[in-house]
Amino acid sequence: MINNEKFTDEEIVEKVRSVDQEFYVVIMERYQNKLLRYAMNITGDEDTAVDVIQESFIKAFINLKSFDLKKKFSSWIYRIVHNEAMNSVKKYLKETPFPDHIDSQSDEDLEDDFKQKETVAKVKKCLKKIPLLYSEPLSLYFIEEKSYEEISDILRIPMGTVAIRINRAKKLMKNICQKN
């Protein structure tokens, strides 16, 4: 078995384009959980997020030949998920709730687990209260650990705008969380 972790995303895309389309599974495995988390932050619903991810992987596969190998694949696939998720939100015209669960790494210390869940719930509650315009770049930066440049590519806004929105989002979060 080939060690697929040694290949960059762009190298795998090149393999899918020219050698073997089965390599696309590697891309799906690499990004499925990250993209699902991102889609859930936008849609607020796990089932909808799963649908968004499936549609996004299909669209990405169909349009793989148009991907510019000089750019980052991660920004490209996140952009596709962003568009699909936003279309889903617009289609159903519903408020964007967050999932009620978090992944717990250990059940040994229930008190720490409870505190962690309580903190996450508070952050999600505060994040839910700020406009998507600000919450999306904030979650991309802190939750998805994307750079300003990647966020700029994903949201198709200038890097200066990314910085401003993240800064405003932090201020809004601070004000909202202090009130609660």
C-alpha cells in the first residue's frame, strides 16, 4: 500500500487527473471531518452538513480539471463547501444553530468534561449571536486554523477585510459573552 500521507493535496489531484481517479478517496478521507465541521458551523444541522459535503465532493471531482495546481487545494475545496452551505442556508431560510454535542477525548474526568462542554456551549451561544459575516471568518481562523490568506481565498474577500472582520468578531464575541 502506498503511503498517501507523503503526497501533497496538489500531487494527489494531479494523480486523480492523469493516473487513477481512485486516488480521490484520499482527498475525501483527508478533508471529510474538517469540511463537515465547517459546514455544520454554517448550516447548524448535521444532516444538512453531510448533504453539503457530499454535493461538494461531487462538484469538486467534476471540476477537478479546472483546479489551478499553483493554488492551495484546501482553499478551493473549502470555497466549494462554503458556496454549497450558503446555498443550503438560503434555500431553507432558517436560523443557524450549532450542534448540541462535542467530541470528548476522555470520560475519566467528568467534571472537566462538563466544564469543557459548558464552555463550548457558551462560545457557540455567543458565536450564534453574531452575524455570519463575522462568525464565518472567525470560525475559519480559530476552529479550522486557516491563515488570513486562505480565508481570503475561501470567502473571496481581501485580506484586509478578513483581518477587520475577525477583529470585529472578537470584539462582538467579547461583548456578547460578557453580557451572558
